[in-house]
Amino acid sequence: MIRYFEKLYKDYAQTFEVTRIQFHEETEHQDLVIFDTPSFGTVLALDGIIQVTTRDEFVYHEMMTHVPILARGCVAGDATDVLIIGGGDGGILREVLRHKTVERVTMVEIDRSVVDLCLEHMPRISAGAFDDPRTDLIIADGVRFVAETDKRFDVVIVDSTDPVGPGEVLFTESFYADCRRCMKPGGVMVTQNGVPFFQGGEVTQTFQRMGRVFQDNGFYTAVIPTYIGGFMTLGWGTDDATLRDVPVDALNDRFAKSGITTRYYNPEMHKAAFALPQFIKDLMIK
């Protein structure tokens, strides 16, 4: 029996039974492997760390997408232009494009191999999103893009790896400042921010760095089985403090008008996700 070991933490690991290795290659930027499992379907790992599985990807992609977009609003002009940094598997892109009010999605991915291989081996994640005429896929460094672009966005979604290797630069204060620079007034930024039970330092660091850039910042949570350790924190930054306190009735109205069906997200989960356990609050040190 073949097994894949993910040892993200020094003293704790998880293992997957592998029924087939679909692909394994050292790309220009990272070690990439795609394999099949009995429990989690098809799995993508980068540099030895699990990135996405076809079994539970919907949790992460729905919460990273629908929370900021529906917080922003659901009528034309509220969330018209969306920027995705990373997200080469296409799951975030898929969920963003389900919003009819979104007119343009700019997706900046540094590694073309991730996009191509996910299209070949995990096509149901993107579900045709790369062919949507509203999609503008740019193969480039996301850090450089936000520093140089003249475009402005209502929502910025940073679907990055952890702050090691290629993903490290996406957790800096200068990157957050450049993201804020290319946001429209009232815009919102969300980020992948790790599992605080094991990666508490990332929560503290992000809270401090984003706090020096945005007038309102914090976290919301989701539980994704693949990302071992309990809650995953998703970073939140905006200059409009009202966006993370939208009443449930308003969220229900926006969600109904969107016509979107989901497997994890709903307005009640949206609201509850901002209620943080005390151990996470304790990590939010200014």
C-alpha cells in the first residue's frame, strides 16, 4: 500500500492512503503531486503540504468567496470587480463567477503548471470557470501585480499557500498595503491564514500587519477536514467596519437574490464565522 505523509508540523502529521499517483513533478516554483485517495478523492499537494481535495474543497472555496462578496452587497456595483491572487485550482474562481453581478474577475497565479494540471486532473474544481468570458487569467507574480496595477477592485481574495517558500511574500505588510491601494472605496480583502491551534504565530503576525494597513481587520473561521487542527482562520481587512457586521436578515435577502446554492455557506454560518473562540482572540495582540 502506498501512503502519502503530510508533515506540516514538527511533531504532528497526517497520512493518506494512495490508490493512484496521477502526476508528480518539480515545477519551476514548487514540488507538485496529484494523487487519488479512498476518502478525500483527488488530492493536490505542493512542497509536501496538502492544498486541496475534491472531497472537501467546497468548504474553503465557498467561505473565501461568498462571505466577502455578500458582505459587500448583491446588486450591480457592489462587487463588480474581483481580484484573486493564487487559486490555481480554480475553485475560488468558480464560486466568484456564480455571482451574476460580478462583471470581471482578474486571477493572478504565479505557476501556470498548477492551472494546467488541475484542469487536466481535477477539472470538476474549476468546472469551466477558466472559459468564462469574465475571467482574465494572468500568469505573474501577485506581489508585483498589486504593486503595479492601475485596476481597482471591490473584493480581493488571496488564496495562498502557507507563509513559507513562494507564499511567504503574501503575508507581508507591504503586500497588504499594495492590496489596499488597488481596492475601491469600501472594498474588502480576505486571506488564507492557517490553523491557529498549530499556527498561532501567523494569526498574531497577520493581525498586527493588517492592522497597520486597514481601519478594520480581524478573522473569521471555517472547519475544513483536510486542514488538520480544527478551525482555519481567514483574514479580513477593510476600511468599512460595517461589512463584517451585516445583519442576518440582510444576508438572507442578498443570498436569496443571488440564486446560488451552496453546501457549506449560508447566511447564519456567515454571521457565526466572525464569532471567534477565546484562544483565537487571545492571539490577536496589537
